[in-house]
Amino acid sequence: IKNVAMFAWDHIDRTIKTANVARLKTRKAETVQNEIDKCQLVCHNCHAMKSMEQNDHRPIDKQTNPQHTLF
């Protein structure tokens, strides 16, 4: 419990993600659990590395509908 800040909920499949788990703290327990069921619990460092490797740091609409730019 002392180390809870070291962990993050990582959505395994971002295409079915409906919200960030941390932002659901005022919602019903069932809603929170439904979102957690789509996740794996990882440390923040691993979450950051996975996000960068899989471009998870970009909004989903930019991943699925890439905008062609000069850069």
C-alpha cells in the first residue's frame, strides 16, 4: 500500500479503452472494475517504456487516422 504510487494501470488494448482508471474515482465501483479488467498493472517506468514503444502516448484518433504532414 505504501508503494501504490509506483504503479499504473496499462490498457492492454487501447482500442477498447473508455477512460483512464485514475479519472474514474468518482464513478460506481462496477464502472471502475470494468475498466480495470481491460488493464494490466505495471510500474510507471515500464508503462512509460511500453507507451513510447507502441506509440500509446499519441491519442487513439491520431494512431488510427494518421495525418500526413511534412514532418
